[in-house]
Amino acid sequence: MTSQPTLTEAGHGPGGSGEPGSGSGSGLQAGLKNRHLSMIAIGGVIGAGLFVGSSSGIATAGPGILLSYALVGTLVVLVMRMLGEMSAANPTSGSFSAHADRALGRWAGFSIGWLYWFFWVVVLAVEATAGAKILEGWMPGVPQWGWALIVMVVLTATNLVSVGSYGEFEFWFAGIKVVAIGAFIIVGGLAVFGVLPGVDSDKAGLGNLTDHGGFLPNGPGAILTGVLLVVFSFMGSEIATLAAGESENPQRAVTKSTNSIIWRIGVFYLGSIFVVVTLLPWDDASIKEQGSYVAALDSLGIAHAGQIMNFIVLTSVLSCLNSGLYTASRMAFSLGERGDAPKVFARTTSRGVPLAAIVASVTFGFVAVFFNYKFPDSVFLFLVNSSGAVALFVWLVICFSQLRMRKIIQAEAPEKLVVRMWLYPYLTWATAALIVFVLGYMLTDTEGESSGRTTVLLSLLVAALVVAVAFLKEGRVKARAKAAGTGTGTGTGTGAGTGAGAASVGSKIE
């Protein structure tokens, strides 16, 4: 029987580690202000995928896409509640990877940490290319690859200056997204109910929910197909729990972002999609041709709707790039702290910036951008498909980590349970079952080179390789320790911490 793992001590610095900056720096620093964290939490749920990917979901499920968004939104709310419970009790820059390390074992923290890093560095390439296409359309004198390079360099520079500069850029990027969607919902809502001054939209009305083949024109099964199309646009909700480690009051930041996730998803996702499918019939040709949000704006006679939306999408792309580089570098930093990545990743500058972790992350991003231009249908397609299901893997690991961590926290530091998962453990198990069901349903999707089946199978292949490396690494550590006559703990989540700030057995939260 394995021994019960214990909570590690919240670190001396905001990164949640004893001495995170082993090297030249002094570790991560509390450079994020409350307004930064608030906007990161709000903007984190609004990805570019909401604007550019919703049209395919509407075409597939009709007005029933609202149920697809509601289902995935509920899933995200539950997962974030679990993550909030663990992160409020022990805020750390490693977030769910560090929690998995302690709750499930070193192999779990290593595996999910590296998979998450891989996911975000591929996202860097995807988003840089998307932003470059928009910028090239505005200023064709610079080639698309040139714009991708410029965007990556600029945002890398902001991340290298300080965490405060990242927070400031994200504050404004996210602010533009929030204001834009808020304005869209208000203006569109007034038009739907026929009270928008100066606008007479002949297509708008609540009747669009049922008049064109019914609420579910393609049958109930389309709801699940819609889930597959929208689930990945929600990735990023967990960024606030990583960023909280560099705020002045991590516990307060995590609690606030966790408690507000319901209204954020309700307003920004369900609210805006509701406006789209009531402004226009779901089968209107303009939705597919122009994109759902552009078509909705055009239906109101708003001039330059396409360019307005391109600006908003570009802002979302830059926000995703900014946060993606930040998130990948902090995960690499946390892995370095725990001895699961090169130790240089855990070293910081005098400004508290993990220089090597940022450079390594953006370098892989540049390589991925190169593959996108040179080998888009082979190497890059493999990278995208093999990282596509990582979001669901992360959520599943959060579920299993929370099942174990709740018992640990209750036994050793019950006062730290300032955020509690509802109906524990039943709702946690139900959430895990729903995630497994979605993964299983993806296997039935066999259409196209980026089909659900291809994505799941390739992601599982990469995950299996990473887990194998984790077990080999752990085996070598134990073999060396045994040879030295010291032995290692066999309990889950204990392991031998080789990196600066690695979890020590038996330490407790104070």
C-alpha cells in the first residue's frame, strides 16, 4: 500500500517554491496587479476560436449549438472549480502539473506539464500565422512569414522585460475583447427585440431559434458533434491559476477567478452566440461565407463589419500569443524547479523573468512556424493533431488530482479549503466520465485529415511517449538512489526532488 502524499509548503516567493530562482535571479516575483489578474481571468475564456470557429459549429448544429456551448461551458466550470480548490490551497506557477505531481506521482506532473507546454508552443505557431494573415491583408508589402516573425519577436520582448509588462499587454488585449463582445451583445440584443435606433433588420428575431427546421435541425446527435467543434475554443481558462502565483495575493486571485467563471462563460460565449443565431437564420449563407460574427454585424448594416471583426480577431490572436508564451514559459519554469526539465529553466533574471524558459518556448514556436510554411500538410499537421486533445487530457488529470488532493488538504490543512468542489466526490467523477465520453465520441469522427479520431490517436501516442519517458526517468532516479544506499519514497507524489524547490516529503502548508 502506498503512503499518503503530503502537501508541500507554500514557497517563500510567489511562485510557490522555496528557492525558485536557483541561479542568477531571485525567483518569480509578484509583478501582477489585481487589475491584471482580473482581466487575465476574464479574457482567458475568450479565444480567437470563438470568433473564427463558431460558424462551423452553427452550420453543424443550428441553434442547438447553444446546447453544445452550454455543455462544454459546464464542463469548464466544473474543472475550474476543482483546479481552484487545489490552487487556492497551494498557489504555484506549476498549477495543475504541480498538483498532479503531489497527488498522483512524479510521472503525472512530468507528463501533463510537458504535454501542456507542447500544446502551447504549437498554439504559438497557429496564432502567429493567423495574425500574420490579417496583417498581410492590411499591409501586403511585408510577407506573411515576416509578420509572423515580427509578432513573435515583439511579444517575446514584452515577456522578457518583466511579468508586469506581460500583465499590462494582456490587460489591454483582453480589455478590447471584453468591450467588443459586450458591445456586440448589447447592440445585437437590441436589434433582436426591434428596439435598436436606426436599424431595421428584417432577419432578426427569436423566431430564428425554431423557424428554420427547428431548434435541432440536424438532430440531437449534432449537439455532440458541435461539442467537438467548440471544446478547444475554451482552452485558456486555467491561465489565471498559473498567473496567480506571481500576484500579491495568490489565494484571493485564484478564489476570485474561480468564482467568476460561470458568468464569464455565460455572458461571453452563450450570450454572444445567442445573439448571432437570433440575428440571422442558422442556415443563412453569409454565416459560412463571411463568418458568424461578421455576418451578424453586416445584417445590422454596420459599415466595415469585416475589418472591425478582423481587428477584434487580431487582438484575440495577440492576446493568445502573449498568454501562450507566458503560460509555456511558466510551465517550463515549474518543471525545471521540480527537476523534470533542465535546471536552467528554473533560473530567473533580477526582474523575476525565467529567461531560458521563455527563449526555449519561443524557439520551438519559431520552428513550428517554419514547419507551417514549409511542411504544412505533413510535419505541422502532425504537430497540430498530436497536441489537439491535450486540453481534454489536462482536464482529466485535474479531476483525478482533485479526488486525491481533497483528502490530503482535509487531513493536513483544512483551513486552506477556501474553495470547495461542489458535491465532492460525485460531481468530480461525473465530470471525468463526461471528458472520457467526449474523447470516445471523437473517435467516431473520421472525416478529414484533422478528424477527431486522428487527433485523439496522435495525442494519445505523444502522451504515451511522454509518460514512458517519465517512468524511465523516475526509474533511473530510484536506481541511483538505491545504489547510493539512500533509498527513495515509494508513495505517490513523493519522488526525489532534484530541482530547486522540488517537493519534499512530509512538508506541510503553513
